[in-house]
Amino acid sequence: MSTTDATTKIIGFEYQKMIALLKCLEAKDHTHIYLECKGDVSDESTAIEVKHSIDSSKTLYDTHIDFWKTLGNLVQDFSSFSKYSKLILHTTASIQKTSIFFNWDDLTPKQKAEKVLAVIPNATIQKHFDKVKECKINELRIILGKFIIEEKQSNITDLYNEKILKHIVVINSVESKHREPLVQRLMGYIDSTLIKSGKYNYKWKINVDEFRDALQSELKKHLIEDFIFPIVSKHEVNPGEEEFSFTKKLKDIGYDGMISFAVNDYLRAQKSRIKMIKGRYNLSNELDIYDDEISEDMYSLKVKHYDKLKDGVYDSIEKGSKIFYDECISQTATKINIEGVKGVRNYYPKGRLHFNAEEDKRFNWLLEKKDES
């Protein structure tokens, strides 16, 4: 093996880890990313086979080993791979327009199977072709129905410089001079999960929640200025006539006149929250904590006003419920301090108050005598 051959193999392996890093940065909470397990990189729903080439002119043709080796492995382990919703061949090569792969993702599973089985194999792909040919036709179609080819993907240099160093999580979390050191440490974290893989029976498995904890720890070393709260004006939202759960709860206490204000705050707060997370990814956890604190205050106030109702302080349930709602609004509106955010407007806490009332099916504003919330 030449030095060049060894280098390209190492580059391919590092490229694979970069794909895994991107998956970690974009994965949902409580998920796992696997390397060298089912496919080169996979999660609970997608298995990716990664093919990198230093040759920018490389093309994918009918008997290309990258395709056939991938497909052969997929059909050979049908019981495992059929559970995934997507099976992806991620390649830096481009598809030859004269090949069976042209417009591949527009073909039906039946059409893909017909094209694949019509290929005349050469010695290089013969053993992989045989696996495909021996596969039951219905199983082959199931696999091909999930099989996606992502051609002309970024090479390792562009992936690193354009997609990782400029990833929204990276650029919005640290100053430019700290971005490359941060990425290098995150790549090191991925390596460390392999070293510690014994706890997973030596499966290279990354716990996304643990990855995020490591990321937060790194970010604390490079504190940046507070994020400026993204103001959304009243004119940027259109309440329309959509019925929300929290508006029905307001109607239940005869507070129809407050509905338009409540919906406006709710929609503006939703937009501001999305902008904050897009603008600085690591605020997500802090914003969740903020919502939880508002929820705790809502329940605490409800106990207080429910006791007043029982003690006969209020003339009616409806009157007491309106007073309870008013105090929730006035107390919540002052909560404009969010860690890492500067200049929060009071429509935001009021909007998140209504968000909690929307999401929490147990909660209502009505102080019923047999209240269970």
C-alpha cells in the first residue's frame, strides 16, 4: 500500500467523524449517533454510508463498487436495515447521466430494482451483485424504496471549513478565534466515545445528551456577550381566527375581552423564541428552564387563589378566576431576566405563560371547587 493510499483511507475516516459531528449538532434530545455500526453513521431512523474521494472528477457509474458494496450489505442484513426510514449513500462523486442512477430518487422501488438487476456485473462487484440477485424481490424493493443517493457532497476541506466551522451552533456560540479550537475539541470528544465504548459492548455510540453537556462545558470557557432579545412587533403576527386551548380556557372564565391580547403575546413570544434559538443554539436549555419557572409560578398562584375561593373571599368562581388570571399576568410580565439574553420585552413572559396554558392540558384558569390541576 502506498503512502497516498493510507492517507486517503485516514481522510475518509476523519470525514466520517465530521459527518457524525454534524449529526450530533443537529440531533434531537435523548437520541444516539452510531459510527461503524449499522452503516458508517446512523441514528434511530437513518443509516448513512459515507464515501469520500480526493478526486473531484469521480463519478458514480453502473458498476461502481461504492454503490454495490453498500447495497450488498443492506440486503444481506435486511432484518436490521429495513427498520430504518432512510438508507443514504453520501458520496462526493457525481452521478453519471448515462448511468442507472440518473434521477435515482425520482424512481419507484420497482423501477430501481429493474435497473439494478439489469446491470451486467464485472469481477469487482460480482460478489455484491450476487447478494442483491439472491435477495427476495419484495425485500429488495423495500430496501431500494428507502435508498437515497446524495451525490456531489462537500469534500473534507469544504465540509470542515464551510459546514462545520460555519455551523450555526459554532458561529453563534463563540467568537471566530475560538471556533476552530472548539471544533477540534468536539472531534476529540467523538474519539473519546470510541475509547469508552466498552460500556456499550464496544459499539461506537454517542449519547447526544452527553455530547450537549460536553458542548456546554466547552462554551463556558469562551463566554460571549449576552444575546440581544429579538423583538417581534404586533404587526408581525396575524392572530387570525385560530382557536387555541388557552383561549378556550379564557372563555371558560368569561374573559373573552383578553383573548386578542393573549393570542398576540403568544404568537410574538413564539417567534422571538425561535429567533433566539436560531441565533444562539445554546440558549435552548435556558429558555426551557425559564418556561418551567413560569409554570411553577402559575400553579403556586392557583393554590393561593383557590384557598381564597374556599374561604369565601370571592363572590363567585368567575370573579376569583379572573383575579387569578390578572395576577398571573402582572407577576409574570416582570420576569424579563433570562440568562444570556439582554433586553427582554414583557410580551415574552406573558406569551410563554399562555404557551404553558396551551401545552399543559391539566391546567386551567377556572377555580373550580373540585379542581385537580
